[in-house]
Amino acid sequence: MAKVSKNQRTDRIKNRQQVKMAKIVVAEKKPNGQYRFRERIVPLEAVNQAVQAG
């Protein structure tokens, strides 16, 4: 068995297809005056749909 270098073992991410993500934070005001923050992580292409959905 041939010796494998450390760099060959750790560069697995380099060959993987990357998906760009965006974090959406929505602030909602409750009836008692407090705020609630909701966080969602969505693909970059679906940001407009997620914002419109609320």
C-alpha cells in the first residue's frame, strides 16, 4: 500500500460542489411588546421566496 500524504486526505472538500446559503433573520413583535427573532438558513436562490413568505 502506497503512503498517502496528509494533504491528499484533507482536501476532500475541494472536489465537492459548493452550495451558497443565506441566513435570514425576521423580527416579530408580540402583543405584549417583546420581540421574537426567527432565523432561517436557505439556499441563495430561494432568498426572495423565503422573505416574501415571512
